[in-house]
Amino acid sequence: MWQSISSLDFSPFVLSFKLASVTTLILLFLSIPIAWKLSQSRSRLKPFWEAILALPIVLPPSVLGFYILIALSQYSTLGAFFSESFDIKLTFSFTGLVIASCFYSIPFMIQPIQGGFESLPPNMLEASYIAGKSKFITLLRVALPNIKPALLTAIIITFAHTVGEFGVVLMVGGSIPGETKVASVAIYEMVETMNYDAAYIYSGIMVFISFIVLLIVYLFNQKQSRKIGGFGR
Amino acid sequence: MITIDISKKLLSFELSIKLEIPNGSFIALSGASGSGKSTLLRMLAGLESAHGEIVVDGKVWLDRDTHVAPQHREIGFVFQDYALFPNMTVEENLLFVKYDHTLAKHLLEITKLETLKGQYPDRLSGGQKQRVSLCRAMMRRPKLLLMDEPLSALDPDMREKLQREILALHKEFKTTTILVSHDPSEIYRLSSRVVQLELGNIVADGSPKEILLGSKSSQKFSFEGEVLEIVQIDIMYVAIISIGQQLVEVVISSREASHLKVGDKIQVGTKAFAPSIRVIS
């Protein structure tokens, strides 16, 4: 058993975590302004935007993967542009995986942050405007510091969800070792080739890591709610 | 001088207000809930849109093609629910508005909060929070201080203390102030002019004496209360009535007893020929 563990290739895990880290970082900076805008919006178009941004939760990964594959392929305008101008291939590459993951995971980043912003008392933000502070300064110094639990939840759930993705990654990235072969894809291949010993170990590791991540979120949230009972969850 | 001539269509009525406020005055805004008091305050702060004109010391805050943002109106606002920033200490809450240590220190001294300046708001009592909120509103040395029922969530003792501090601050800074309040004693103590609203219109405007005492109640004690219990003692009936924070027993006739029932809202009155007055504090 131990021998088989030491002979295992852990690069799919490394790749999964690299992909999740990059995706989480990009989505964090992308989602804060979007979530802020949505939380402050009284527009009639708001439900329309919310529905679009929540689509990745309900769509089958194959549908999402198919569209992204078409949009990024070398025959598309976007794909051709990147390929010709920067010599970057968007499909079956790590870059493509990051783009696909961002689409796939964006609701998991936006929704907790938006919920956090919406739970802030409107008076608190108005007090900041009356104090002469712009919307941007208010976001930075009043809104964000008071939704820390929501931010942490969003970051960890997005990270975990990206580690756990399979369908989109397989369609857009394929299974190139060290480039696009993430843990979930690796496990799928092990099962297909009836390499059950390795599949057991890989799956066990995934269950363990996912559990620890979720445990941290819930422990932290419990601690926060005892401390302030406040905003942002 | 602040000149206000604004209107806005609300759900069930139209708010339409015309007011001139000399600098340094302290105005109480009263009226039943839903009469548009808070909306008027929010319109003055620029938090809500309105039609018409607001001119402050010659500067236009609102007219046909101007709507100065709340950020640029030089106002202080005290909310009923304090609206402090939970992520900042008492002192940081003040300095966030304006980085002026001297003024912050001075305000905290007036309101006796210096010892609490390093605390976070969640550690403070309601009265302390509202003091912080008041200091924070003064940090900009506002042209206009707006207070939306700032003391209604506090107990009577705390309310009185804060009223004294509000007066002290008003004396020192001479800030033009508009206070929304339901409490007649508070209005009487603080304001020099009362404006009464009803369904979005001004129905009375005058000194607290004129508005609150009126003519019909002169020479009379008259209090509103609620009947808690009616007890029969031999041939006598005694009603136990709650008036404000006090319980009183009033002897009533059997005829009155038959008309009254527990829970009735009533008015207790008597001619005040020779009431006794004793100092208690």
C-alpha cells in the first residue's frame, strides 16, 4: 500500500490546487465590484443580471464546456486573436482551463459577497457618504471590512468548487499530464483503466481535503457569529 | 439662512414643504409616524431625490438642474440606529469623517467618552453609541445637523443626559439643527421652534410653548394614560392608570367605572389651582 502511494504521481493534485488558486484570485478581484454594483442596484434589470451570473450553477458542465470550447477555439475570433498576437493557445492549455474555471465558479464567488453587502445596514453606508466619502472609499473602508466572514466563505467555496470541477475541465482542457490533467480527470482515467488502487487513494485524498476545507469555513463562521452576531453571512 | 421649497410624490400623499430656517436655530420636527418627517430629513441630506429648491447660505443644494450629492452637502446626520462603523474604534469612527485629532478629543470630552475611545462599538451601550454617533456627525463642523429620532431607543434617564449634551454641543457650535422627535418634553427642552407635519404638509409652525401647550389646556393638568385595572373598595371604585413611566390611583364614581374598561386610553385632567412642587434632583 505505502509503496503504491510513494510511486503515485501527485502532479494532478498540484495542478488542481494551482488552477484553484489562480481562479480564486482572479474571481475575487472580478466579483467584488460586480457584487457591490448588484447589491446597490435598484434597477429593473438586476434580476436579469443575477440570472445570467447564476447560470453556471444549473447548466450541465458539458453545455458550459461546449460553449467555452467553441468560443476559445483557434477558429473563433477570440482564439485566433490570442493565437496570432500572443502565441497563446486557449484550448487544451492551462490558460484555457483558468478561463473556463472562472466562468464555471463565478456564482460561488459573487453570491456570498453580494449577500454580505446586502446584509449591511443601508444607514451605515449612508453615514459614510454623508461623511463625504465616495462610493469607492466606502466600499474599501466600510463595506469590505464588515463582511469578512462572507469574503472568507466566498474564497474557500470558490477554491473548493474549482478543485472539484470535472466536466468543464475535461472538455476544455483534455488530459495533458502536467498541463491540464487535474486530480478529478486523473481519477476518471484511473477508473477507466481499472487502476482501482490508485483511484481509491486519489479519491480518499480528495474527500479528506474537501472535508477539511469545509470544516474550516463552518468553524470560522461559528466563531464569528458568536463574536459579533453581525453582518456578512 | 436655509431656504427649503421642495415636494415629492410619496405612496399615499404628496410631501410639500416650504420653510425658512435662520442660521443657528434648533428646529423640532414633529407629527405622527408616516407624516413624512424622515423623508424630509433624507431629502435635505441628499439621500433621496426631490423636486424644488434647497439653498443653504446662498449655495444651491437642489434646483431644476442641480442635485448636490450627500458627500458635498456639509451635513451631519444622526440615525436612530446609530449606524456606527463596527470595524472602527470610537476614535476611528470620528477620525474617518475628518482627520482632526484636536476636534475629536474635544468632542469626546464634552460627551465624556474619552475613556472609551479605543473601544469598538459592539462593546458600548445604546446611550454611548448614540453619543459617538453625535460626535461623528459634528466632525465635519456641518452647516446643518439632522437628527432622526436619535433618542427614542434610549431609556428616560439616558435620554435626559443626552439632551443636555445635545444642548451643550448646540451652544458651542451653533449648528443649525433639525430634530425629529415625538417626545414633548424633549422638544420643549431642546428646540426654539416646532414644525408639525401631517400627511406631508406643515400644519403648525411656532414656538414650543404655542404648539405644545396650546390655549385649551392652560391652567390645567392633563395627561394621557391607559387603564390597567379597576378595583372596587367598599362602595368606592379606584382606577389604576399608567401615565408615562408612572402608575397612579384615581378615585372614580360607580358611573364612571361602568363606562371604563381595562386597556382604555384615557385623559386624566384637573384644574391646577395649587399643585405642590418639590425638588427631587
